[in-house]
Amino acid sequence: MIAPDSAAELRAERRFDVVLAILIGVIAVLAAILAFAQIDAGQAATRADLDAARLASDLSARISVSEQATDSGLGAQQTALMLDAQALAREIAGLQNGDDAAMAVGKAQQSAYEALQAALTATSDTTGGKPVDAYTAGLLNATTRQLQTELTEQNRQVDLANAASSHEQLAVLGLSFLALAGVLTGLAAVLRESRGGRISLSAACAMAASAALLAILAFI
């Protein structure tokens, strides 16, 4: 026969051992989940940071090259218009004065204007055909709308990187709580069914619950 007091103590010990075993299993599962969340969030943050940096670099190149192309195109267009005006003036003067040489020079300037105008049109209308590749053509022909779209995507990647970094920090914090829960669980296993053991076990459960909450937040 087992005395009632001894039987009660035995049942309490068994309950304590069951809770301890369950807590150890929960800590192991949460550790795996939080480790996966940390790695996944870290990789997502790295990818988003790289994409944001790439888009920022591409934006800078597009803005710089398109501005240079626009300025150069305007300058060449002004030169072409001046050449056309000079050709017309020479042809009119040669016709009025009967100067065949002036008319010949005017016609030559007119031909030069037409060749320059054709070159400018071909440059501004390029879509990546030879000798300009597709990427360079995209830099030359970048429009304000395209730049705004790329800027929006770059900002989105920055937001994704920040969100992923926050999730990674939550996972790390959860792992820290789990480490503390593991220490408290070990202490409870040593102290067993005593006041200190129960306090340690309760604190370990609280830390594990906090880690579980952080695991949920790390995936949201």
C-alpha cells in the first residue's frame, strides 16, 4: 500500500515530468520553426536589397544617359536647323545673283542637313538594332513614365527588404526567448517538484509562449 501523501506526491511528480517533456518538445519544434523563419527572412531581405540596389543603379544610368542624349539631340537639331537655314539662304542668294557656285554650296548644305536629320531620326527611334544594343537603346530612350515605374518598383523592393529584416529580427528575438526557456527548463529538471522548480517551469512556459507568438509574427 502507498500512503495517500506519497501517492499525491507521485502523481505531482508525474505531471511535472509530463509538462517538462512536452515543454522540451515544444521548444525543439519552435527552434526549428524560428530558425527557418530567420533564414528565409534573411534571404528575402538580401534579395530585395540587391534588387533595390540594381534598380537604383539602373535609374541613375537611365537618367544620366537620357539627359545627355536629350541635350545632345537638341544641340544637333539646332545645328541641323541652322544648316538648313544657311542652305536656303545660299540657294536664294545664288538664284538672285545668278551665282552657280553659291547655289551649289547651298545644295550641298541642304544635302548635309538631310543626312544629319536622317541620322538624328535614326538615333532617336532606335529600338536596339545594330549598332546600338537593346540595353543602350533603353538608356537613350528612357521616358519619364518608365523612370517613374522603375522608381516605384525600387521603392517597393526597399519596403520588402525592410519588412523582411523586421521578420528576421523577430525570429532572432524568438530564438533568444527559446534559449532562455531552455535554460529555465534545465533548471526545473534539476530542482524537480519544488517551489523553485515550479517557478522555473512556469517561467520557461511563458518564454516558450512568447517565442511562439514571435514565430507567428515572423511569418505574417
